[in-house]
Amino acid sequence: MTTAFAPASDVESPRALPQVLSYLKGPVGSIGLMLAAVIIIGAIAVGPAFFSVSNVRIVGVAVAIPLIVGVLASFALLAGVVDLSIGSMVGFGAVAFNQLVASGIDPWMAAGVTILLGIVVGSINAFVIVGLGAEPLAVTLGMLTLLRGVCQAIVVQAPPTTLIEPLYDVTQGTTFGIPTLLLIGVGLTLVAAGVVSKTRVGRKIQAVGGDPRAAQRAGISVVRVRTVALIVSAVGAAIGGIFYVGQLGSASNILGTGLEFQIYAALMIGGYSITRGGVGNPIGALLGLLVVAGITNILNVSFIDPDYLDLIVAVILLAAVLVDRFRGGDAFE
């Protein structure tokens, strides 16, 4: 008597399909599908020029600095606190760095002072939010307004021009044909993703953001985690400001205006939530920013009014919120 065995592929296929569907319903899977849709639309609307080396390089340069700022700001979101001041901190960091270099201070020392300013701003946010228990949205909105006012006070007339060649080479140069700054941003994203998903530090941040009371009972210092997360967020914005000066050769008093909404829209599209911490992955942030950058590029190359970008991003954002609700929403808490 012989026993007939079914081929391995026939046995595994019924399980493989639900696994694939489950992955596609997840944050990274759904944003991956959205990015694929943007690429298809770009291929149809723009044609082969959408995939040209020069166009891909333009997208890479445009997305690099928001990616660096967004990945470091995502630690605050993951820890359950929203930092709305990152856009103004980018502008403040850029203005401070530009003015210091223009006054004759060594660029490395000016960069150190700028990062120190980021630590100070992040510490103030942390003291008021974590130490005094104030609402993060209100506090960081106030910091956003304060830093924007400081930029207006510092740069009254035309800002000075500061061409720093090594920094310009990093922000505008290429390595193996790929924008160097984009490689830095992607490398930072991979490191951040590893920290979040593979280390105890990442699990502590997710625990604090998901349920701070349970995390506290488990011996995790909620105060320490959220304080460090807010400082990292502000320092990331300060570094973004330095890179903008290297890229633009100057810093106006409106630099970074509205950048926080562009970044947080991309983060939410990528699977993060501003209403509950503990969810999201830096890889999703990268994909979300690529979606927004891809849409912007299609509008620019097609000579469509860029004002439509806000409308399209808003529609995608609302769709992301609906997907988040279907995925579990507040049930996570």
C-alpha cells in the first residue's frame, strides 16, 4: 500500500495567501502598494522621463532632508508625544548656523552650537511636557510660534550667503550616482528601523508610547524615554537646518515653514499615528516621504499647479486615517 503525499507547494499555498494578505494590510504593506500606485501614475502621466536619472536624482535630493528630520522626529511619535515645532526648529537651526558662519565662526563650531541649540529646545519641550504634564500639541505649537518669531527677529533683511564647500558637496554631490545626502538619510532610516524593531531600547520606546502606565509598572522610566525622544526630535531638526544651509547657501526667515505638516503627513501615511504612540516603523516613514515626493514630482514635471499638492496629500492622509481605523485604530490602546 502506498501513501500519496501532496506536493509541498500545494500544502503551503492555502497558508501563503492569508500571510500575503495580512502583510499587505499592515502599515508597510499598504504604503508599499500606495508607492507602487504613484510610480504607475508617474509612468503614465510623465512617461520615460519620470524614470530618468536626473529626475530620480531631483526626487532623492528633495526627500533627503525631510527624511532625516522625519526619522528622528518619529521617535517622539513612537514614544507618544507629538513635536509640532520641528519645522520651525529646522528654520531656527538654519538661521542660527548661517548667521554664525557668516560672522566668521568655524563651520564645525557653528554646527556644534546649532546642535546644542537643538538640545536646549528639546529639553525645554521635555521639561514642560514631561515634567509639568502639559499637553504636547499645545506646548510644541507654542514653541513653533516662538522659534518662527526668533527667526523673523534675527533675519530682518536679506540673509547673508554662506557657501561651505565640504557641506555643499555632501548635500548636492553624488556617490555611485546616488545623491550622497539620500544615502545618509536611507542609512539613518535603516539604523533607526533596527533600533526600533531589534533592540531593547526600541521595545521600551514602543511600550511607553503604547501604554505608559503599563510601561511604568514594568520598570521603564517614561520620563526618561520621552525626554530623550523629544531631544532627539529637536536635534534632528537642527541637523536638517544645517543641511539646508549647505544645500541653499543661505537661510531665510521663512525656511521650514509648514515642513512639520509635510513630514507628519508622510509619517501618518507610513503607518505612524499622532493620537497614539507605539505604532510605526522608520521604513514606513521612508515610503511615506517617497509617496509625497513622487506626487510632488509628477505635479512639477507635468506643469500642474503645485498648490494641488496639499489637496492630494490631504486626500491620501484621510485615506491613511481610514486604513488605520480599519487596521485596529484605538483598539491598540
